[in-house]
Amino acid sequence: MKVIHLKGKYDRTQKKRGYERTYEFYDEGGNLCWSGDVYGECLKAPTVYHSSDGARQNFRMTAKGKLLNATYYLDDAQGTRFATLTRKGVGFRWKVLGEHNQDMGRFIDPASRKEAFLRELFSALPDGYALISGNDLIATVQNEALAPQIRLPRRNIIGTMLEKVFKPHGLTLRLAPPYLSTWDPRILIAGMTLLQVHDITGVRRQ
């Protein structure tokens, strides 16, 4: 997979688990590869990713720690851990550790510190993220607006503002050519989920 598209499809609320959203992940040909149900900020329950065709292995992401200092473990269907994602504090930076806790890379906001601070101050969405390893660019992750699931009134300024605030967003990850076969797509999908849930729809609600 050289391109992965994330789209939120269903929204609902469960009494015990809270807010729930289903994310779907498509390849560059528009084929559904995995889907996963997210509860709260991925903290209420494990996020289980189901393969669409059975050719790929199901896996799960389980949280440990609090929202600001969060750690997420990635385990395959047999319960074997193959990666960990961590973050300390608020900000667009997720560290990726391999199965032996080796440093694999980081999801970051490539903007300058000043630009990132102003975005945080005014609750604006970043245009995109980057996955880096040392000085190497592994992938870009672009924030993209999706067609709204419901149409909001636009006859006045309030309706126009509401549509901008609540318009759903998805992510598109594009791997750099040298890394098309070296990165496990399950790690990329988990990272995209955390960027979407925490940095786009999560932190903004705190």
C-alpha cells in the first residue's frame, strides 16, 4: 500500500462506552482494507481493526495511561505485540516503537513552533502531518475535508460557521517511494487513527 485514505463513516453513542465512530481505511485503488470502531479517544475500549477481505490479519490497539500522556499497544490476532505508539503532553507528535521497543519514527506536525502555537491558540486544524525517521521523510499525512453527512442551514452567518466547524475531515497518507514495502500498514493505520481522534477531533474538545 502506497496510499491510505481514512474516512469516518458511522457515528453513534453507547451508554457504557460513550461516543463511538467507525473509521474505514482504503488503498490507492479505492478498495476497503480495514475498518475499526473507536470509542471515546480510543481510551474507553480497545480499537479492533477488521480486515475487509480476510487476506489481511485483524489487529487491535489498546490504550494505557491518560489522554495527555498516552501509550497505545498494537497486537496481532494472536496477541503478539508488534508496535507501540506514545505521546507526552498536548501536541502533534506521536513516537513509534517497534516490537522490540526500538525507535522507528515519529508522526509530527511539520510546521514551525510559532505556527503550531498559533493553531493551538485558535483551535485551527493543521494542513497535514509527516512521518519521519531521523532526517528521512517516510510519509506525508494530509488533512482533507469530506462531504458532510448532514446539510446544515447556510442562510445566515451562524449556519455558515457551523458548517465549517462540523464538516467532517479525513486523512490521506502517502508513503515516500523508498519505504513502500518497509513499513507495516497496520502501524500507519493506527497512527492515522490517533492523529484523527486526538489531534483533530479529540484535543479540540478538551
